[in-house]
Amino acid sequence: MGRACGCVPVLRQGRVSTPVRHAIETASTSLDAKSAFEEDGETGPLWFTAARQSAGVGRRGRTWRHHPGNFAGSLLLPIEEEQLRTAPLFAFIAAICVAEAIDQAGVPASKTQVKWPNDVLLDGQKIAGILCELLTSPKGRAIVIGIGVNLLVAPEGENAATLTGYLETPPMPAEFREMLDERVQVWEKRAREEGFASVRQAWLERAAGLGAPIIVRQHDSTTNGLFEGIDEDGSLLLGTDGTTVRITAADIFLGAKHG
């Protein structure tokens, strides 16, 4: 676990911010959150952030390369038993929150899109990635939402964006976390009260490639089709050969020729 630098809630504009455990350096903020859950019984709400992260993890075990000045954080949230089935939908909530935090930082909302299942794009280039993991034990249940955002530096050799091309002074990681935390509190409350329907609608309003041709790549197959949306479980709806197919896990590529 990384070297921590405090964990206190603070008041921001009439609301209580989620407590933070900040590390100067760590392997992975998500691993820090998992360790706190497994070893200490911590269920949150609690942010784990780091100035430097050496072994961030993306989807399917891929490496998330972190650069100092970018945001690396994981949010540990308690969940109720009835939320276990819908826990994966937190990724859609997180994507909306990241996009709205980028709006709040000063980037026009029209520039920011979400990409199924867990990326955020800025003018078509990836600026953020999200990874959710459900945690259960006899003592409780929680979900850890890992979030990485390229505030200042984009990984070399990747089609990635940063805020530096859009803002004269991008927010620092701690400032961005406050923006993100405020949006998470709003959307978590809204999802509890209204269900996934409102989350789904907000996500679709920003969805990259909606109604356009895409390529869907699964373990041993590749399929071309039209991106028709997502269903009430967050599955991608792919129109192909006159039918609609539900996709629960895959990589998608935008701009493919249909047929």
C-alpha cells in the first residue's frame, strides 16, 4: 500500500466532501482500496488517490500508464445486497461524472463523449478510463471505481487527449477530484432515487458513435454493425443482419464500415 497523507472530510460549498487517503506514491489506488476493504473492513465512501502510480490497471488486465500531474484515484463505495446485480452499472455513472467534471473545468460539453463500456473521450481521443470491481466478504460489500484522467500528459504512442489543449490552466488532481466527487454525490443519489433509466439517458446523450457503424471485437470473433444504444442492463445493442444483438463484454472500434 502507498504512503498515505491523511483522511479527513472537508466542507465544500455546503456539502461534505468524501474523505481521501492520498499517497505520495503507490502501485495502484484500486489495490489500496481493495486492501483497505480486505484487511481493515473499510467499505467507504472513501477516495484513494496518489501523486505517482506505478502499476495502474485497466480493463482485462491492461496497464494504465500514469504520469505525474494526471489524476489517479479510486472511489470505494458501500453497496447494499439488492445492488449486487446492478453493481456494474456504476461504470456508466462514473463516466457521466468524469465528463461533467471536465465540463466544470471549463471544456465545452460538446467536446466530451463517453465510449462503451468505460472510456471518456475528448474530441474523439481517450482522456479517461474507468474500471469497477465488486468486493464482497462476510463483513460487508463494496465497489471500487478506479478512474484515471489525463489532465496534463497523454501516454506516448496512443490516441489520447489531455486538458492542456483546451484549458490554459487545467485543474490540479486534487481540484479535479473535488469536481468529480461533487458529481458522484449528485449522480449516486439520483440513481438511488430514479434507477438506471436516468443514468442511461444521460449516458446516451454523450455516447460516441451512437447510430453509426462500429466494430465489436470479442475473444475470438469480430463483428461489424450499427451501434443502436444500450439496454437497461448496460449491454451494448448491436444492429447486424437485420437483428439486434446484446453485447455484454467486448472492445469496440468507432467509424467502421457497416456490412
